[in-house]
Amino acid sequence: MSMVLSFLKKFVENHVMSRHTVAVTLFLTDMAVILGTAIGVGLLRHAFDGYLDPTHYLRLLPFLLLFPAASFAMGLYQSVPLPPPCELKRLSLATCCTYLAIAIFIFFTRGGELYSRLTFALAGLVSLVAVPVARHLVRQRMARHRGWAAPALLFGKPHHVQPLAHILLSSPSLGLEPVAIVSAEHSTCHDFGCLPAFDAETTRQYAAGHPEAYAIVVMESYDEADRAHLVEHLSRLFCSVILLRSSTMSTGNIWLSPIEIGGLPGLMVRQNLLDPRRLTVKRTLDLIATTLALPLILPVMAVIALCIRLETPGPALFTQRRIGRDGYHFDILKFRTMYNDADTRLAECLEQSPELDAEWRRDHKLRCDPRVTRVGAFLRKTSLDELPQLWNVLRGDMSLVGPRPIVDSEVQRYDAAFATYTRVRPGITGLWQVSGRNNLSYPERVQRDMYYISNWSVWFDIWIIARTIPVVLHRDGAY
């Protein structure tokens, strides 16, 4: 595996990326992981069970090509990646289809006695995890090198286009590199990389010389008639034309799907949170995961409680009123991370320091909080103080993944978004936690919560849980 990653690293560093190069790189990554997993699991079985006849398993190697074939059919080899939950869902389906095809082949050829069911089950489970992780690492490697992303021309007024330019320039892993703004105002964007302004002739010449380029139209910049004319014109110049609304860039819906009714094209927006069946699935997964995790976590919680009691007198746990689904108030459980006279310490600190008072009013948090004990500081940085919230999950107050649980004093800061917030249970982890945690401003936290609610799915939850582990280990944005 290390040799394959080394080859991919050199390949990425020495080649100017294009749509085809990105597809080839991802194809090689997928095949390396699928083959490596199959061989690794086979060798593991050989080490424990003795002799393993490789000729039987060599007959199955052609079936592994089903994975890239299914991935290609699902659009997983594009230079512009799918949203992570969508990609995770399709990769999982491709993996399941591959191993299901192998199982069917073995069944109809009556080769059940020649192959180990446990080996195939283990290889499939490892592939479900290894393929998305490997793809993520390879895309990160590619994103470090300029030129791998597909070029994109941004059409719209500068003040509409600038938020999009900022997103693309600050997130190269999105696979689009803005090269210019095309606007009727003929202005130059001096922010976010000094993007030049193209006129109609320059745009035509650029499109002719860069067939891989994307045209991205910000819809607010044009009225309906002008927008329709522009899209028709761009469709003759560019292979791919993308329509975006800058007002929904932070809370857009990733589960849009095209639909046609009576010859009229449209888009269908799926709001999974309104589907009782999907909410039942979410609740069931919460209960299963929490029940399985508690026996492993209870000894850790006992040690933490002992450390808290040894450092400072008082209870190891504390409760606080938070707002849950449908505006219902509940008592959230946490390990105590503060001194018993925390309120007095905070009042004295805010009175003596106007800077800290301003920070408290802005974020409702303090980076250097005088109320926090030494054990408490460690628990907060590692998020271990939130382990007792598993009890809240079992009770139905919370979910494993969801918006950040808030107190009554924060309701006014959500404004109109509060009605949306109360549609779901708050979570132990969430999009806000894997996107910067306390490094985010308060409006950004609200923005992340709204995006999660608008785009919720089981796959989104799985992706957030997977992202939570490295974030907690690196202690990103924790204090």
C-alpha cells in the first residue's frame, strides 16, 4: 500500500491535472485499495488457518473490476467531487454490488466449500472504510498542487461572484479553480486572488482553448430572460455549465434531483427530516450504536469521574437546561469541567477585563476560561466531557449527530432559523464540530446547523461521525 501511495504522490506531483488524469488517479486508488484489501485479508486468513490455495481466489479477480465499473456509472470519477455524503453512499453501493456479484458467482458455481465466507465478509467491511479514506487522502494530496483542478469562469456581478470565488479559492479540494470573472460591468475583482475580468471575445477564445473548463453562472446577477439567453449561449461554448444561487451557497440542498412533469423540466427538493420512516431509521441507528458503545465507554467514564472528584470537591456530573426538538427543554448531562464557584469567577473576570467581556458577549465562550479546572481543560479539548450525553441519546433527548444544543439565551441569535432548529434533536457531534468547532463565529455555527438540517441523511450522519474521530484526536478548535 505504501508503494502505491508513493507512486500516486509522484504521479500527482509530476503531471498537470485534467479531468481524465483525476479519473485515472481515482481509478488507480480504488483498484489499489480493493486489491490490497483482498490480498491482505487472504494473507491474514492464511496466517491463522494454514494453507490457502491462491488459484481459487485468482478466478475471482476479474469480478473486482465491477467496482470501478459501478463507480464510473455512478459518476464517481469526476474532477469535481460529489458532496461527501453522496460520494460515501455511492461508494458503499459500488462495494456492496461488487461483493454481492462475487457471492452470486460462488453460489451458482457451487464453490462454497472452496471459499471462506468470513474472508469475503471481512474484505467487504474493510473496503467500505478503506476506499473512502484512500480517496480522501489522494484528493488532499492533489489539492496541494496547483493545476489539478478544472478551470472555471465565473459569470455574474462581482459582488455576487466574490463569495463563490472565496469558497473555490479557499477550498481547492472542491476541484474547481476560478480563473476569471465575466460580467457586464467589466470590473476586476481585487479580492480573493485578483481574478481578471474577461469580455465576450476573451471568453470565447478561452473556452476554445480549454475544453475542460466549466462555466458557473450566479443566477442573482441576471433576470430570467437574460439568464436563459446566457445559458443557451454558454452551452455552445462549454461542455459543462453550472447554475448557482449565491444566497443559498451556505444552506443549499445536496439532495436535489431533476424531474420532468408534462415536458416541463424542474428540480425536486427532498426534505428527509419530514419523512417519518427516515427519522425512525435515524433513531434506530442511534439506539443501536449507543447500546453497543456503552459497555466499552463505561470504564472510561468511571476513571474520568474519579479524576474529577480527586481534583476538586463536588459532583462529577452536572446538568444544564437545553432546548431540544419541538422546543422541548431537557437536562443535558456532562462531566463537570469547572470549579464549584464558576459563576463568581466568571463575573469577576468579565468585570476586570473588557476584552474578555466582549468575547463572552460575542461567542458565549472564552478561549482562556478562568472557571475551567485542569482536568476539565483536558476533557474539553478531547470532548470527553460529552460522554454522559449518551444517556440523553438513550432517553430520546438527543441524537448522536445533530445541531449544537443551545440554551435559552441563544435563541435570539438564531432569529428566524430557530424554527428550523427545533425540527430535529440536537446532537453530541455535528457539522459545526467537524468544521472548526470553537474557531467558527456564532453566525457560522448557525449556518452549519441550518445546512445540516436542510441536507440531513443517514449517509451525512455516517460521514460526520467518521470525520469527528480525527477532529477530536487533533483537538481542532477545542478549548
